[in-house]
Amino acid sequence: MVNNTTRLLGLEGLAVADVVSAGEGVEQGPIVHLVTADEQARACPACGAFAVRVKEWVTTRPRDLPVAGRRCDLRWRKRRWYCDEQACPRGTFTEHVAQVPARARLTRRLRQAAGTAVADGGRTIVQSARDHGMSWPVVSAAFTAHATRVLPDQPAPVTVLGIDEIRRGRPRWTWDETTDSWQTVVDRWHVGFVDISGGQGLLGQVEGRTSATVTGWLGQRSQTWRDGVAFVAIDMCTIFKSAIRTALPQARLVVDHFHLVQLANQAVTEVRRRVTVQVRGRRGRKGNREWELRNRLTRSAARMHGSQLDPMIDDLMALPKRIGVPILAAWNAKEDLLDLLALARAHPARTVVADRLFRFYDRCAASGLPELQRLASTVETWWPEILAFIQTGITNAGSEGTNRVIKTVARDAYGFRNPENQRLRTRCATTRRSRGFLHPA
């Protein structure tokens, strides 16, 4: 019964009896008549006994993937059997195979293809439903089944763990009459845990940005898993710092240098705005040289050409001293901090690190600017974690990239009502590389 057409169709347990053309000029594919080719199909699903008496013949029309670019109209003529076992609660049953289970209107491989398109192909639920001619609830269920199958229940051990927060939706509160206060029902902040050293992507995500939520997620991992974490990359958040010291006392904290550079640039901007208002009595605008140089002041001098750097310094010196001198001092302090961070991954000697750190502190103290003194205090508070970055070069870029994927997936889906679905989509999207779906070749 197995012929070349049966092999082309590729539905195990079914054989092609006839293929009829739908007619000329009709976009619909051919009509494929199928018969059962598997003897196991007549085994009772309740007791497993093989039936011998036929009750009637029925014809079903399961939908399948396109064949050679055309969607075929499958028509499976199968038998309904009597189960003669006295103890069996099942009186009758129809034939079924693995690809077309009982009462199924879709083949199993069609469901898997729709779920795989969402998880590994980057399509949205609605787009995959349109491409496969299915409804979006069916595709959503197929994606959930696929994600549950390919994603592990528990994350594998990691060496470098990244923790970062992301804002999701709007917060919601409810009035608690017992405590006579508002209680948070839905938190706008979620905390994500990312594998920085491996390819597991997003390990988990919890609602709320508190120390209890972080320690709670880490507490659900085994002691062996927690002991294997050697480094934890975070931004300068005291909540994460306290939680890691409690849950992972052996891990070394590393501060991401991006946030340090951001604070330094913010200090330069605050100095420029403050002195402009004090001297000119208004905000900066076109015609004020310090305002026209606002973007160039936040760029790194190492990435600027001499034709841009030297004129900028000359223009600042030409400004009134109450404007140009403070801005130039803030810019020099920012560059001193960048020179310090540039030692990362270079394995510098302790004396080199100490010299550049002293130069930064000395510049901030000599300037007398409150913005630079606040920046120096922040660096002093987080210096052990900053030194860990200089010595290891570990960054939290993986967590930031995962946050970008979370936002992209949410925009493609026009938002999520169920946080679990969003986490599944993000975990699938961030593990495509490790599962071999970014480079199919």
C-alpha cells in the first residue's frame, strides 16, 4: 500500500489511495484520499485489545502542512470498530494514528510547525496563525507546548549571573481596610535573571523589585546551583546588592561600567545647566556655546578627532569663567573616570589603578562642585564592585540585551496580559542561538 505519493506526503500510518485534482483555475490543492496503513490503529485506546468487528465507515478531513507549496485537501476514510472486551468501558472507537490523534482536526506536525514559527522563527501568534490557516488560541497553545518541550524546567548551573530590572505595564493598587493603606496588586517592575557566561538567556523573571523577590527566586535553586555562581553583574542598585550578599555570599559583585559612564555624563550635564542658569538667568539655547557643545561634552575624548577636541576646549576657555571653568572641570573629571574604566581587561598593576583613581578623586575635590563630589562619593561607595569590573571585565550587557528583547517581543505582540506567556516568549527568543536557530546552516 506504500507508494511514492505516500512517501511524499509523509504521514506515518496513513497511505494515499488516490489523488484527485480540484480542477483547473482553482487555487486549492489536490484532493488526497487516505486509508489506514497501520494495524495498531485498530487497537482499543482504553484496553489495547485489537478489534475485529467494524461498526461503520467515517470520513474525516484533517488539515495538514502544504505539500510542494500547495495546501492539500486530505480526506481520511477510516473505520469505527467495536471493542468486544467485556471489561472495557469503551464500546466503540475510531482509528487514529500518531500524526492524527482521535478527534483531531489538525495534524500534529501542523501544530508543531505553528508553535515552532513563534518560538524559533520570531513570528507573532497572529502572524503564525495567518500563515498556517489556524486560529490564534490554537497557535498559542501550540507555542506553549513547544516552549515547554524545548525549555528546561530548571536552569543549568551558571558561573556569571546577571540581574537587572525592567518596567512592564502599569501598577495597580487595592485598598486594604485591615491595614488602612493601599496595597500593590500588580507591580510595574520585574526583575530578570540572565546567564551572562552561557547561552541560556533569560533564566527567570519575577514580579517586584525588592530584596525579597530576588532572594526568593535564588532560594528556589539548589544549594549546588547557588554555590556555582562566582560573579553577579548588576547596576548600582542597593536592593540587588543586599539580596546577593544574603543569598550568594560567596559570589563577587561586579558593577556594570555603563551606568558609571552614564552618571559621569549626567554630572557634566547638571553642571552645565546649573552654571548657565546662574549666569544667564535662563536655560541654555541656540547661540550659547556651552549649549551647542552639550552632545560633544558627553562623548569620550578617546573617540574624538583632534579637530573636534581642541576647538571644544578653546571654546570653553573663551566663555565667561563662571561658565567655562566649571564645565571644563566637570568634563576633565569625567574623562579621568573613563581613563580609570579603560583599564578593564588590561590586567593593570595596582599602582596604575591607584594613580588613576587618585587623579579622579583629586580632580573632584579641587573643583568644589557638588555634582562632582556626589559622583566621587558614589564611586567610593561602589569601589569594590568597580574594581571587580576592572579586574574581570564582566559587564551586564547580556541583561540589557535581554531587556531589549523583552520590549521588542512585547511590541510585536501589542502587549501581553499574561506575564507567563511573555516570559516564555522571551526565554525562547534569548535561547535561539544556543538551540541553533539563529544560524541554521
